[in-house]
Amino acid sequence: MQEPAIASIDLAPVALAGPDAASDGLRLDQALSLLAQAGWQPPPHVARHSQAWLQTVIDGLCDLSSRDALTGLANRRQFEAAIAREIDRVARVGEPALLLLADIDHFKKVNDTHGHAAGDVVIQAVASCLQDCVRPMDLVARVGGEEFAIILPNCPPAFGQTVAERIRLKVAHRPVAIVGGQQLHVTVSFGGAFAPQWVRSLTALWSERADQQLYRAKAEGRNRTCLDMPPQTSVSAEEKGLLFGNFTPPEASEASGHTGDAPITTP
Amino acid sequence: MMASMLATESPPVQTTRIARTVAVTSGKGGVGKTFFSANLAAAISRQGLKVLVLDADLGLANLDVVLNLYPKITLHDVFTGKAELDEAILAAPGGFSVLLAGSGLVEYSRLTPEIRDQLHSIFESVKPRFDVIIIDTGAGISDVVLHAVSMANEVVVVATPEPTSMTDAYATIKVLAAQQGREQLNLVVNQVTRPGDGRAICNQLQQVVERFVQSPSGSPPRLTYLGDIPQDVSVREAVQKRQLVLELHPGSPASQGLVQVATRLLARTPVPH
């Protein structure tokens, strides 16, 4: 049995002969202080500088670089990787997927009236509210200052509005406590679009469509959901029944024997 | 004098004409859409009109295969700035012009904003130079196809009597009515084996459309039946020889059907879209 290729990458002998060399060459100190700042603890019972220990450091760094520092949500980097994967999956599998963009309404007013610390608390509260409302398979990301994105794989178009509204109402009904005992009522606007099924497309086009809907939600008065619905290409059984009701297509053998006059579509 | 003038290629007439723009689409692939577009163009040019076929099947273009052309310059070169638009407009065997996408340009199966804008600017700049522009779209109901159709004033949906083709044609009509507000669409039925089947399919489609489809204006779109193209061995031969059936077998039933479709299409007053 052949060893998997990854096993041949042996970290141990490279630069870890002495702890100092490791620290200098790999900038471990900097990595460890970044991780400590994010609340990371070195694993107990694992020898410092061992390969297993290094692995946990790398894992910690990967996690750190894919999360938003303020909210702990996926950051823009992780979001972009995830949306690129999802659009390719939908193109191949045809399963519907919804992208929701959420923007906190009148956020500038929160900052201006209550200060930036309060603004941060509001962002954190909305973030945890969004995260609470979704399935484990969904990805919630903070993609801008007060802007969030949610990727919902396997979300049928008929459910889109309900799902988005449920999240929107949850945010609206959960007041945010800020310093000084004050409670702020925060609302979000949602814009959403479904990934194009069965066709290859670009993530930029998908998010552009969602963004246009977010713009519409804002223009129509905020605290609402606007979705770009996919073209209704499905043909129901009832429609088919009527379509073939009075018309009998030529015999299958008759048709298949003479299909040669169509230009062959190159694959 | 007259003869010598006719013998030389007529210079492009500077007029203020704006072409009638016709998108040919089908939903299902393999129904003979590209073959139809090319022969329709030949039939229309025989009536003395200047015709351009724009190959908008950007990902899997095969108009060049149908016409047996080996273009050195394609839309791809125009898009990438390697050639001028005029260099990419080629003379096709049937007396019309073609603007070919070039096969295998898979990157264009994604409709990026750049491609969208480039297609539009090319389309606008060729419009004043032709009487009729036929847009041959790809198969399916993708965003590239819908966008290509959206550039045209008129739409011809090509179907065959096969149930899958009829279903896809119906789905296409539904989407075009809902998304583009199309109130009038033309139907051509290809590969018809029994006389009268084409008309029956059109009636059947119209019936379902009236029951289930609404354009944003509230009324269901009207289907105009342009005619059928009979199943014909001469078509198979023309495809294999990579020639137009109108040139190879002008008197064949398929050619007669194509000429009739062209005549009916031209007789219609273009519907502003």
C-alpha cells in the first residue's frame, strides 16, 4: 500500500532542530501572539515544537485568517472561497442556492449618536442573531462594515422569502443592549438572489444580482426583503397534460429513425 | 453597363436603415436551430435583403461547422482587441454575412458584464448596416441565451414534434414572456413527419400558454405560426456535406418550407420590443 503523498511532507527535520531556529525562521512568536490575542490556547499534553503541536498552530492560524475579528463570523476571504465553490456546485448539480445580503439600517446614525463602541456591539449582536437563524450548512459572513452575506445551499426558491423574513424579523425583535443600560432597536434590509442552475456563471454576477435587490430593499423603505427570483423554467404535470392532451407525437420509432437532419450539437 | 455593375460586389449602401433583429432560440438543443438560422438567412437574402447572422452561441458555437467556414478572425478576436469588427464579418455561401463566435470559446459561456457590454456595442454598430440580423442563440435557457434573445425585437422559437422539444419550447416561451415581457413570439416546427403536425403543435402550445402564461402586462403571449420544415433526406445530405439545403436542393420540401417561413416572417410587421 502506497503512502499518501501528504505523508512525505515531514516537517520535523527541516528547521526544528532547535527551538530558537524554529522561532526565528518560522516567525512562531508572532504567530503565537496573534493566536493568543484571539484567545487561542496551546494544546495541553502536546510537546512544544512537535509536529502535532505545529499542526495545531497552523490550524489556529487558518481559522484566524478566515474569521472576522469583531464578530467571529466568516470573513470576506472565506466567503469568497465558499461562494465560488457553491456557484460551481449549483452549475453542476442544479440544486438551488440562495445568496442573501444583509445591511444594518441607518447604521451611521448608531455610530453618530451612541459612538463607535456601541456600533461594534450592534454589529456583534446582529452577527450572532444571523448565525442563530441559519442551518449548520449555511455560511454567514461579514463582508463589509455593517454588511453581511449568507450563503444558503439547497434552498428552494419557494422558501427564499420565508427564510429571509424569518431572519429579518428575528433581528427586528431582538433589542441590542448597549452601555448605559440603553436598548437599541435595530433592523436589517435583505437582498437576495438564487445561483444560476445548470449553467456556469460568475460569483460577481450572482452577488451583483443580490446587491441590486438589497439596493431595492433600501430604496423601498428598509427593514424588508427583496429577492431576485430565478426564471420559472419548470413545466408542471398539469401544463404537460394540456400540452400533450390532444396531440400524439409521432411514434417513437418513427421519430428516432429520422433525427439525422438536425445539425449535431458539438459536445 | 448594368451587367458589369452587378458583377462587382455592391458597395455597402449608406442608408439610415436599422435592421430587423430576429433571435432564433429553441430551449432544447439538437432541434436544427443553427441549420435553420443559416438557411433562413439564405432565404431572406434571396429576396434582396442584406442579412447578417450573429453567432451568439458563445460557448459552443457551430455556425461555422454548418456553413463549412474556417474563419481566421472571429468575435473572440474582436472582443480581445486583436481585430476590427469589419474583419470578422465574413461572407457566407448563401449570400449573407456572418459574425462567428469561434468554436470552443468556453469562457464566453459565462456572461460577464464585459462580454455583455461588448456584445451590445458590436450589435449596435452592425444594426445600421443590415436589413435583417438573425441572432443564433445557444441551447438551453441560460443567462447567455436569454441575454442574446433580449437584444432582438423578434423571436423565432424552433421546436420539433418530439415531446422533450415541445416541453422545452414551452418553457422558453414562458420565461421570455415573464422575464422579457414578450407578447408575440413566432414558432417554427422542424423535422415534421406528418403534414399538419406543425400547426397542431402550435395550437397546442398556444392553448397551454393561454392557460398558464402571463406576461407582465397581464395578457398571455401570442404565438404566430410561421410554418414547418418537413423531415427531408435532402437536409441530412446538406448537413453532411456542410452546405445549405437551399443551395444544394432548392426544390426539396425542406427548402420550400424554409422559403415559406422566411416569406411569412418578412410579411409580419416587426413588433417593437
